[in-house]
Amino acid sequence: MLLVVDVGNTNTVLGLMDGETVEQQWRVSTIPRTTDEVGLTITQLLGLRGLGVDDVRGVIISCVVPSTLYNIEKAVRRYLHVEPLVVGSGIRSGMRVRTDNPREVGADRIVNAVAAAERWAPPLVVVDFGTATTFDCVDARGDYVGGAIAPGLAISAEALFTRTSKLPRVPVKRPATAIGTNTVTAIQSGLFHGYVGLVNELATVCKQQLQGQATSVATGGFANLIARECHEIDHVDEHLTLRGLSLLWHRNQR
């Protein structure tokens, strides 16, 4: 099987893939770890599913936290005995990146765009609810043309708590009513309905500028909570990034 590793700013998601099928998935915190700690984490996760290192025939990594990448690559070589493929400049994605500076586009954003374009016909708007909420646009020719970046839902919730003296930290959830009757439900309403509005508006203007009947796809940690309430979101795929990594690995084996 193929091990795919998506290193985000908050969480690292690992998946065992059989083609585009996600056989196993794990989510761990993105924190500094030594090579041996990374290797131990991977081998223990495999062992919990009755698997060993010999079951992994390849590894691909998408990473937006450069300080963690060296130890992950080294752990893969030492513990899994394979050479990892890292998403970055030079990888064959099958998609042209037509932005001012293609090298500055986050690896996860290209991975998501590639995965969406494989499943749905462009033009496309891909919304990823991660640490940041990102919007990635693929035009009718299948080229990545840019997008938008907004603060993530968890970041906004934390900012209210840390930057105010009386507002509490609250769980992010859908409130029963839009009009909160106490501080907690008022904050939850602002976060939930505010992000529904943000996503609908940005998805709308991105679709308009793509000048076509664009399809919008959502993924990421808060996709099931927020995207399903957004009339501008057509599909939700919680495994979009993992599928994209699998696609890229196979495209680079030729």
C-alpha cells in the first residue's frame, strides 16, 4: 500500500491508500519530533492495524511546515526503507500553475486542485477548511490560476478568546438559533453563520471570475460542519487531499 502524509500547520494526516481508496487514516498533531519519534509513531500506527513496514511500498509527503520535513523524510528512509516523494517544484502534477510566483503556492493547494480536477470537470473552486480557509481555482483549461486565503475557523475562535478580556473559549458548533441568547451561543452564531457567509460570497465571486459553470468542492476538518450549510458548495470530499497525494505518486512513477 501507499502511505500518504499531509503535514498541515495544526495537524498531520496520514493515510494508507489502495489506489484512490483510503484504507486507513490517522490524524496527529503537527509538532517538532525527532527522526526516531516520527518513525515510532508511524510503525505504531501501522501495528495497531496489524500492518508492518513491509506493507508500505511507497510514501509521498505534502508539507507546509518546512521545519518538520527533514525528520519525516529521514524517518521514512530509516524505518520504512523507501525513498519518499515530496510534493514541490519539479514534481509532475499534470497541472500548469499560472500564478505570479508558482513556487509560493502551498503544496496542499496544488494537491487538492489535482484531486478535484481528476474527479470533476473544470472549472473548479476547491475550498479547504484547514488552519486557514483556502479557495483554489482551476480554470476551464485545467490550469491552476490562484485563489484566496482567509483565517481558519479555529484561528478566529482562538483570536476572540486571546484578544478580548471577557469572551470565553467556546467549542465551534452550529448554534440552535442565529440570535444567541448568551455569550457562548452568540460567539458560536458569529463563527458559524459568519463562515457560511464568507464561503458563499468567496465561492460566488470565484465562480464568476472563472467565467464558466464552475463546480465547487469542499474538504478539510470543518467541511462537514460549514460546507454542508453553504448553497455555493456542490460537493464535500473529506479525503480529497489524500486522494490527490495518491494521484501524484502514481503520476511520478512513470
